[in-house]
Amino acid sequence: MMPFIIDIADLHKTYHLGRVRVPALRGVSLTVEPGEFLAIVGPSGSGKSTLFHIIGGLTPPTSGHVRIDGLDLAEMSDAGRTRMRQRTVGFVFQKFNLLPTLTAAENIGIARDIAGNNDFDRLQFDNIISLLGIGDRLHHKPFALSGGEQQRVAIARALANHPKILLADEPTGNLDTANSQAVLDVLKDLNGRLGQTTLMITHNPDAADFCAHRIVHMKDGKIV
């Protein structure tokens, strides 16, 4: 049996707003197998994004344990967590976060430049570009792309360093119905073709049903 690629035990996260303690996660435990597509569904404020930020090494937990691809985040240095974000985890956000002065190709390439990744599989990446359907849009800047095209460029950027895990935080939240379905099609296809472990946050239960092998529901900082 393969080890879990994500292994979370009794995770707590509390934010402090002045003297007020705001619990965001209250004892979350979760395991994810390599290649699994997991959807996390819940209302705003349920702790979904906080969980993602901890899995991606963007913020530390207050307590609990997180192992990503066999590595305990608590035992990693800041530099180690940065390397993990660059190589092991790719992020796709609701807001596309593309740099407006760069072309699509340059927005994608900047992820490789930041990671210092000059030794990537060009053939596999060209296949991803083809699957995303943006091969003829790479020399356009974001203002010349539709919302769906911008999100697909953002997905390509997230996959530029061939991460083992893709974290998609409301990836269709800013898209209309047709573009939302196109992005969901792409995420499902990439997961199937590449064995890409994918975690997706969504408010939309239909999107979760369409893509995911398994659905986890969160409420008030807990898995319910």
C-alpha cells in the first residue's frame, strides 16, 4: 500500500485579532492518497482556505501534524517550505493572479524561473498546454484573454514545475457557467491523465460531484 501523499492529524489553527481568539480549524484529520481528486465543500468561514494554506506551507498551524509527500512541515525550515511550494505543490486561486504586463507564456515561465527549474520535461508540459487548449494564446497578455483562458493559463503556471499536488481554491468562482465547466473538464482530465493529486475547494456541490473521487464537507473548522 502506497503511503498517503497528504497526512493531517488533529490540526488546529487559531488567529488572534487583538485580544480575541478566532479558531479557524478545530481538530481536522485527513488523509489523501496519491492521484486522488478530493473536493472540500463548505460555506464561507468553514476553514477550507485555512486548511489549504497550511497544506501548501503558506501558514503554520497552531497545533497538529501535517506530512506532505512524507515530509513533516513542522520539521522543515522556511527555505524548505519554500522549496516545497515551488516543486511539490501548485496553487490555482479564484483570482487568476496573472501579471498584466506579461504574456501568458511569460506568466507561466516565471514559475519555473522562481523555482530555478531549467530541467523540466518540455514534452510533458507541451502536452499539458495542449490539454488546456491555450497553445494559440500564449503570446497574448491577460487583458486579451477571456476569464476561462486566464484560469487555464493559471493552471498551466501551477503545473509548470510538475508538482505532485495541485491545490485549487474555488477555481471557477469568477467564471460563467460555460467557462466553469471547461475548467472543471481540464482539472478532471489532468487528474486522470497525469495522476495529479488534486484538492479542490468549492461552494458548488455539482462541481464536486463532477470532478472528485471523494468529497469532504467542512463546517465551523471541522470535517463533518
